[in-house]
Amino acid sequence: MKKILVLEDDLDIGEMVEMVLSIQYNVMVKRDDENLLTHLSQFGPDLLLIDNSLGRAKAVDVIKIIKSHEMFSQMPFILFSGHPDLKLIASELGASAYLPKPFGLEQLHRCIEKVLDNNS
């Protein structure tokens, strides 16, 4: 079963995503970037689903930390947000895909499947 680590500071969105994806994937949801590298090492996700804004942290900083470690440098990630410049931000970060909020569950599944298929 593929593993997805979700970084989402909104409790409701995080719980909804976990509930929906747990049917098909092994999912871990974190609300902040605290101990992120430890969680990545222990959980070993195949995909990272990250909100652009994580309270005090921004995806750009979190992704830089992740990509600076050889073990995670090639990890695919999907950036999701309600930010009006999401497409540009995702492109600048080298995201595998992006998903504008609000998104439908079918959109979420299609986006994840496409990224996982491309990285198999």
C-alpha cells in the first residue's frame, strides 16, 4: 500500500483528506513541520501532500529542507492551497502537481494517482 504524508494545518481538511485517502493509501497527517525529517524517515512516504501555508511555516521553506536531504531529494509532492498564484508557486518549487482549494475528492484522487503513476 502506497504511503502519503499530508502536511495540513487546518484540522478539518486534514481529517477529511485522511479519511478519504485511508481507504486506498496508508496516510499520516501532520499539522506542522515539527520533527518533519524524523516523520519522513520513519514513515517513508511515497508522496507528500503539502499545504502552501502551515501556520508559521511556508511550503517553500519546508520543501527546501526536505530536498536538501539526499534521502528525500527526489520525493514527489503535490502542493495544495487557495493562494491565487498557486500554479506559479508550484512551478517555482518543482512540485509534481498542484491542487487549488477548494478541491473535490475526485480531483484529489486523480491528482494523486497521476503523480504516483508517473513516479513508479
